[in-house]
Amino acid sequence: MVQFLGRRVFYMAATLLAISLVVFVIISLPPGDFVTALEARYAVQGTRLTPDEVAQLRARYGLDGNVFQQYWHWFSQIVLHGDLGMSFEHQKPVKEVIGARLGATLGISLITLVVTWVLAFAIGIYSAVKQRSIGDYAATTVGFLGLATPNFLIALIFIYFSVSWFGSVPSGLCSPEWCDASWNLGKLLDLLGHLWIPMIVIGTAGVAGLIRVIRNNLLDELRRPYVTAARARGVPEGRLLRRYPLRVALNPFVSTIGWVLPVLLVGDIVTGQILGLPTLGPILLGALKSQDMYLAGSIIMVLSLVTVIGTLISDFLLGWLDPRIRLGNQR
């Protein structure tokens, strides 16, 4: 197991290095840069920057070199000093911009992840064990609707009914009177009152997809000859389900951690904009629009890090669940 995890950690480091280069180059591909966008803003306001001012701004923001020089400056600062650079748009260190949104983002993500897994696991098992029952058909229908309906459309539907029934627009994670208040029971209840909407909107597609995964794989295992043989030996159905097919069917379920975590972390960018969520998604969109490369690159690197960590967790759990996986390269 140690060698198995050691190989995965090495692959993780190499993957992050490659991702950092690709991400930075892609962000730099659109014509112009942050100073170009800044010139356009000043032009709209009727002010023009002189060539000297433009040159000074490029030197100030480190944009006077080519893309690889800029990448090396950014990456070396991260590796040597843990410095993600300055955000051009916010005029703050990138750490502060990300840190201001990270708490709310992680809170929403973790709660959504737990609820997503619990619901998907329970409904997927029920749907497989009770195949072709009314509950199975209902779960399948809801699953297809969840996969087919975009998250932003679900958010708009929530807003419509909230305005129609309650006369208010659900926005953010707190009411105006509680946002600046210190933490107490009232603020916690207000947070919970706002949290269920983004949790449902963001988690709908995840629940629907995972239900299909666990249902289909468990159905496949329940048809295996070893399940028929175990039933013929008189093994109780509950014990049989827990000990054999369910454990094998968990492999694809566990392997989804790598892509579920970053999706939940950044959320749906459009959904975040609609619901006014203080998450990383809207910040990333704004950074890409203004070509704030250090901020955009750092957020994408955070998502990449979460992805590879999620993949490492998936590999560890898969190796623990199924010894064939961790021993496959040793044969």
C-alpha cells in the first residue's frame, strides 16, 4: 500500500506542475492583458493613458516580459515563498481574495457533498434492490430530470417561487441584518435558512448522477453467479448485500471523489452569480473577464489541487476496498 500511494503522490506532483504551465499559458492566450483592459476602461470614461503610464503599469504588474517569464515568476514565488501574487483587479494579495471566499465555499461544498452522498447512496441501493418498483421508477424519473435540468434553471425556478410566495429574492448566505452580526443562534438559524437553496441547486445534478452510478453497478453485481450461489447457500439477503455486491459496486462510487470535490468547491459559476453566493465561482469568472491572470491561475490551481487530492483519496479507498487495484502493477 505504501508503494501504491507513493506512486500516486509522485504522479500528483507531476500533474500539478503540468497543469500550472498549461493553465497559465491558456489564460494568457486572449489578445491583450490586464493593462489593455484597464486602458479600455479609462477610454470609456474619457481618459487616455500615456505610453509612459502604460509602460509603468506593465512593469508594476510584471507584464513586461513574455508569457513564460511571467509564468516562471508566478510559479517560483508559489514554490519558494507560498506567494500567489497580487490580484490586479482587487489590488490585494491573491491569498486574501481567495481566503475571503474560501470559508463559505468549503462550508457549502462539504454540506452539499455529505447530503449528496447520503441521498444518492440510499436511493441508489433502494432503486437497485427494488428494481421495477414504483420507488425505482420515481427515482429514475427524478434522476433523469436532475441530469437534464441545468443548475442555473433550477436556481431561477427557486427565485421565481420565492418572489411569488414570499415576496423576496433569495440571495447570498445571510439576511442583511445578520451579515455583520457576531455569531449566535439567530445568525446560525438565518444561515441554515439560506443554505438549503444553494445546497439543493448545486447538489441536484450530483445526486442524480451518483444514483445512476450506484444503481447500475449494484444491479450488475446482483446478477453475478457468486450472488446466486450465495443465495442458494442460504445467506441472508441483507448480509449478502453488504458483504459482497455492495462493496464491489462501491468502486465506481468512490472513484467519483476526484471530480465531485472541485465541482462542489467552485460550484456552478452561473448559479453562483444568480444566487449571489460568496463562493469562488463568481470571483473566477470576474478574474477571467478582466484577465487577472494571477488570481484566475491561483483559483484554477486550487481546484486542480483539490482534484488530485480527491483522486488520491479515491485511489486509497479503491485500494482498500479492492486489493486487485493496488496489486495490479505488481503481477
